[in-house]
Amino acid sequence: MEKMMHLAAQYLAAAGISFVEKKADDSHTNLGWSIGKQRLETHPLSVDGDVLTLNYNTFSLDWNSPKNNASFALDGKTHHQVLEWLTNSANTYLGKKYTYNFHYDLPYSIDDTFTFKLDASKLKELADLRTLTQSSLEKTLAVNGLESDIRIWPHHFDSGAYVIISDDLAIGFGLAVPDTMVTEHYFYISGYKGHDGLDTSKFDSLSLGEWKNEGFKGAVLPATRINKEQAVQFFTEAINTYKK
């Protein structure tokens, strides 16, 4: 299900590439998470405020337009059918061409016959995790007096915030999907000077999570059975360590 949602999120990223002014940092492709509506959302795609969303409650793509709202259920639909609906919707609501084309590689491949299949219980787990992450990042920013957008980047499908503390310190933190370093979803935080990750080898141990210093330089905390208070504790303790 994680793979399917990662692939489905690319439809939103492609809309950003197709219709949003290009940004050097690729932020035109990134997505927001709505706790109230349990969905991924693009940036506005038009001056009228058209938005394409991926709804985790209904497992559907929803086009939210001032002119009209349209929904396309993904369960049992092929990639080809999804692209047909998106092409027609973009033409109807924007009068523009939707293009499914990327400048980055994904860990998965997809062809016209790829078919989306719903696992409702797993999808709810993924939605709950996105909500936990969103609320934890919001709280972490608030209690530490920091400001940042919280966005989901479609390439790696991570939720993240990024703050500049000083000329010598910037910190990125959020939720990452399973990978070779941690085989489940995990919270991460990393400090940077310019583009270089800061050495963590001499940092004191964390009460939750652990520091890494080979390849990825930062701290990680597996997200299983972690609540909001624990996530905020992990982020805050690591932030304070970086600021020492």
C-alpha cells in the first residue's frame, strides 16, 4: 500500500510540474497534508485555486475547482485510466495539458496496466502516520520557536520541515519511508552547514532514537508505537544538541 500511495502521489507531483511555476529547489512539486481532510494536496494549480488531492479516506483522486469538484476512485483502476481522467480534467478545468513526466527517478516502475488495489486497514495506518507526523512537526516548531513549511516531497515521499538556525546551522527533520537504513517508517533529523551534514560522533546519546554518522549524519527513531509527545521529545532533544 505504501508503494501504491507513493506512485499515486506522483499524479499530484506531475500536476505541480505541469501547472505551477517552476522553483529552483523543486518546491513546486511538493505536497501538503490536511489533517482534517486526510489527504495530500498540491499547491494551487491556477489563479482560481484549483487543487488536485489524493484522499486517503476514499482512496481517490479529487479535483477541487471553483467551477466544479470531481472525484476518481482508484481501486481497480489502471494507470492508463487514471491518466485519461487527469488529462480530461485538466482540459476541462484549466484548459491546459496535463503531462506525466518527471526529472527524477522513482524506486518503483509503472506501466499502463498497473492496477491500484485498496487495503483499507493499511491505508488508514498510513493516513494516521501522516497525521501524527504533521501534528508532531507543528508542535516541535511551536515549542522551539521555529518556523517552516511542512511539506511532503514526492521523490522520497518524506514529510519534512527545514529551519535555518544560524549562518552555521540549518536543520531538516521529519518522517522517512522505509529504506536500507531503517526497514520501517522512521523519524529523522539532520543538521547542516551549507550542504554538508554535521558530524554527530561526539554527541551525547538521545533518550529516544539514535545518532547515525556513516553516510546519513543525523538521528533516527523508528515510528512504530511512537506517539506525538515522544516524537516531539526526539526532535526537540536533537535540535537542542545541535544548538549547543
